[in-house]
Amino acid sequence: MTLKITLISLYPDIASIGLRILSSVLKQNDFDVQMVFLPNIAAETSSNSRFVYQYKQETIAELIETCADSSLVGIGVMTNYFQGAVQITDALKKNLSMPVIWGGIHPTIRPEESLDHADIVCIGEGEDALLELVQAMKEKKNECSIKNLWFKKDGRIIKNPVRPLIQDLDSLPFCDYDLNCQILEGKKILPMDALRLEKALARTGISEYLGLTAYQTMASRGCPHNCTYCCNSTLRRIYGHQKYVRRRSVGHLMDELITVKSRFAFIQAVWLSDDSFFATTDDEIKQFSLTYKEKVGLPFYCLGSPTTINENKIKYLVDAGMVCIQMGIQTGSLRVCKEIYHRRISNKQVLKAARIINTHNARMLPPFYDFILDNPYETQEDILATLDLILRLPKPYKLQLFSLVLYPGTQLYEKAKTDGYVTDDKDQIYQKMYKFHQTNYLNFIFSLLNNNFPKPILRILIQRHLVTIFNRKSMENVFGLVLSLGKMLKSIAR
């Protein structure tokens, strides 16, 4: 029996590491796989604060035709892409007869809800489970006992336990970058070619910031932290006491990067998108840096956290070609940091890490520092503490300001649900865009901080008597108008 598996990515970033590794695993075992990338640029760039990820009917019709000869369709689903996944799944099931499997963080957290639409969901890591599923389909065996998979059969749900985490990441193949796949451009689904791949990789936010077309990969899986707003805390609970943070060997990672560099001449940089690339020893960072400089030699971008950054690591990595770093700070309020986010990070550690990064600013682009806004548990004093911390950070830097999304399954979601801050998941979470912040005076101050506004004036603007006057609900429309005007002037200036 010949099987064809179609794997679909809805995300704007077509790197889609998880999907590409799944494709490689199946191809390694002689299965026919096609990947379809459906980046909905219109939805992603919408000025609407509600994230309604729907496709044009022409696109859906083309997708049905593309999947017509498939034996199985797999879709990766994050919570904000739930509506798009539902639209596609419902259309496929109405017009075609193959089963649809969902994988990714949303079906891992909400499998029952996902099975209202999909036939099968994968909980957690999918490489071994998906391979076992298609092998069972090929051999016409009963697949309903496969670990990590839940099935909906005859109106009932079959729930299987999770298998252990993959500890040997070197056992996995590299991402599948075969050009025998499809990509959405406008309303049309077109064959991928080198030019379309280059164009898609070049439009990621990291590529645009670096001014270089970047290839995205990961050197590890898992995160050393247990922040309440993050899905990693949920996954840790699912997997219990297993070793959660796992790393690939330097040799395995280098082989991937050398292969990609030799194959695609347009790749000019590397984006290491690990949750915390720095969460390893100085010696391991040194080994990576020396090997990378010798064998790859491209500029690269990576993520770190204040407690994992030190002078030795930064020095090694900058010498190897690190040109930008992203560091998650999130808040300057010690109360919020400890009691709400469960982050064991002090402002002293934040400032120390920022100063270390700043000593290398002649050889690097300004770092990205991440902060979370619109937290219902923050008081005015908490927000002022965050603004005060930012004013103490050494320049230059870029702020990445995210509106808090209380994703299902996270500890903070459970708390907010109990406390009445979440009353409608679809409206408040599934359709919420984290790039849209509430329009108020203090968020206006954050926007000024991100535009090199003079610090002495900013310190005046956050005086408590001014905050008391301007940070009232009645002033929200005023600052909404000011923020909109600022965005418009910025776009004209470009």
C-alpha cells in the first residue's frame, strides 16, 4: 500500500522546525511526504487587534486539490492559529476522506477540544508517534494503542499515555528542506523553488533586523526555567521528572549548518531559536564557538536569560560571530517576577547581564530585551518598577513589548481563570494578538522608551502625580490616538 502524507504549516515563519523534522523522519523511512506552507500574511500584518486567521475560499479550494491524493494530513496548531486549523480541517473532512491529525502545543494542552475537529491528536513530541502511525496504516494494523496519540472513534475518545521524551537529539534527522513542497503566495498555492524559499526566509523579523537572510534551527529542546505564562511549565508537568532540557552535540549541529550553507548560497546568517541557548556550561559554549567559527563562520542570533549569561560565554560567542542577542526580562517588579511569573531572577542579575552584553556593542547590533505588558495582576507601582529598570539599562537596545496572552494550560491561565480575569477563551486568548497593547498612558511611555526618547524627560513623565492624572481610563482614547499617529508617521518615514 502506497501512502502519501501531507504536512501543513500555518505559521508565517516557514522554518517550521517541528514539521520539517517530522517530514525528514518519514522520508528516512521511505514514505512519500509533501509539505504545504500557508503563511497568511494578510492576517499577520492586520491592524486589527483580534487575530482572525481565516483563508480565502480560493485558497481552501486549492488546498483540497493539493491534498486529494493524501492518505493522512497533519497540521501543526498553536492556540492563535486554532481558527485557521479548524477552517482547513473542516473543509478537508467535508470534501475528502483521509484522516486528519493535529500536533503541536494546542492539541497537547487541549486534546478533547482538538478532537472536535481532528480525527487524531498528538500529545507532546511527535516524531516516533507519527512514524508508528503511518507504519500501522501501511501494514493495516490497529493504530489505536500508539503512545502519544488520542483518537476519536465512533463518538468516543481513545486516550493513550505519552512515551518518554527523546533524549538523544542526534538520533533525529535534520530539517527537510527539499524544494518538492508548496507555499501560499497571495491566494495561490504555488510550487516551492529556491527563489521563493529565499524570499520567505528573508522576510522573517530576525532576517529583516540583521539585514541578512537567516536560516533557523535549534541546538536544544526544553527550557531551564518554569515561568507560569509559558507552555514549558505545562510540558514539564506532562513529562514529570524526565530530563527536560536536552542538547544536540556540536558535531551534529555543525553538520546541519554546513549542509545548509553549501546547499543554499543565499543563506547569510543563522538564527538559533532555542528557548535559552546560553543554558549550558562555559566549556560547552567555548567548544561550540570555536567549532562554529572554523566550520560555519556566518553571523548568528540567539536567545539567553539573565541568569545564564556571563562574560566568558558572551566573549566566546561574539568572537565566533554572534551579532545579536535576545534576552527575556519581562518585568522590573520583584513581586510580579517572583509571585506571579515564578522567575528566580533579580534586577541586579538583569543589569549585570545587560552590562556584559553592552561591553561588546561595537561588534554587535543592539540587543532585544523582552517585556510583558497588560498583566492584570500588575499594579501601577509594578509597572513603574519596570519602567525604572528599563531606564537603568545601558543603551543601545531594542525593546520587544508583548501584551500578555494567558495561554491555556499554563499556570498563569489557571490562576487567571479562577480569579475571573479569563471569561471567554476564544475572544480573550485564541483571537488575541500579543503585538497589540492596551492603549493607556503607561504603555505610551513604553513606546517612547523604544524610540530613544531622552531619559531625563521620561523620568519626569513617570512621576507619580503625572501617572495618577494621565493613566486613567478616560484618557485611553487620547493615548490610543497618539499611538496610532506615531505608527502612521513611522510608516511614512520608512
